[in-house]
Amino acid sequence: MGLPSQKRTKSSKKRRASHFALKKSSLNKCPKCQKPILAHRACRFCGYYKGREVIKIKSSLDKKAKKEKKEK
């Protein structure tokens, strides 16, 4: 079984691990509602992706109307 022949120094260890840093995620603007979204994902606010609706998003007005109807 192979074992390291010499101790890895602190500086050598840090140099090796320098590529492990997290990268900042890039945000794009939704072409429909102009809110920031991650690239290549459907918008959480309007449900559109590449110019067409892929997710049905209930608006806050729909939720309020449904709640009022339920109370009556």
C-alpha cells in the first residue's frame, strides 16, 4: 500500500486547494418580468422559460380571492 514519502507543507497544501473556492453564481434578468433569475431555469415569479410559460404560477390576487370565497 502506497504511503506519502514526505510531509505535505502548509503552503503546498493551500496552493493545491486554491481551486476549491466557490464561484459566484451569475444572475440574469427574466425577459418577461425583469426579476433576477439563475441561467437556464424557469422564472419563479412568472413561470416563463425561453419565451413560453412552463410553470403555472398562482398570483397573490388569485390566492386572496380563493381565501375570501372559502370564508363565505
